[in-house]
Amino acid sequence: MVFILLSGLPKADEIHVPPGACITLPAGANVCSDTLTVDSNACFIAFDSSNICPGMVIRGNGSIVISIAQISSEIPGSFILHQNYPNPFNPVTKIKIEVAQLEKNARVKLIIFDALGKEVKKLVDEHLQPGVYEVDFDGTDLPSGVYFYRFFAGDFTSVRKMILLK
């Protein structure tokens, strides 16, 4: 059961996104709950963290993207994966990507891996228009350590390292 609430409506005790489901919070909508749980093979996407109730506990192994924002519509000449900032971080960091013109039907992916190469979080997996984007990554549910993030866009791939210190 999923509750997407507008301001002034009662708060749900728990929001649960089951496997196979993907919830994208529409622009201007707010979500409010004590807990948001996103199962494996599920996703929850909110394009602005101000749409999330303060103090809401977010957990799960699914893809949780709280903010992916296009910060420039200027079309970059190439694909670029920037170093996350801040790095080291605790628990949130920003990752900036530049997306050039893609071949038709090409997807952009931004995936977090642990030091052993196991996928930890899928931050982006969609068709994006050319431009510059910034994604917030929240490592609250992860232990301290070295992580890698990989950017896929068509035939382009780039990897960078980041450190989570708690």
C-alpha cells in the first residue's frame, strides 16, 4: 500500500514499496510517514528532498533516490562523471554527471558498489535528456567504508571512488 499525501492530510504510519514496484513522487506532492521501506527490486524517487517529511526514516535494499535534479540544460560535449562532494561523507553526498547526446533508447545508469564489487544502490536507471544533473546519495543504511560509483551512458562508462565515514 502506498500513500502519497498532499500538505494538510494525515500522516501514514508506514509506506511500503514492494518488489517490482517503482514510485515516483510527482512534482509538488509531499509524502509523509513514520517509515518508508523500499524492498529489493523496487524504487522510490523524489526529485526534491523538501517533498519528504522531516524525520521520516527511509530504509530498504531497493533504489531510493531523494533528489536527481537537472542543474543545467546546456548540452555537454561529452559524458563526465564528477567526484562526489563532500568526500569523505557522512551520511549524504552529491554526485554530478554530465550527459551528452545519447543514441536513441540509450539509458543512463548511476550505480553504487561496495569494495567487493557488489551492487549496493541503483541511483539512476532511466532515459535522461542531455544536460548536467546532480544526484543525492544517502548512505545511512550502509557501514563505513570505501564505495565505488559507476556511470553508464550508452557506450560510455566511468568509475570513481568515495569514502563513507560514520
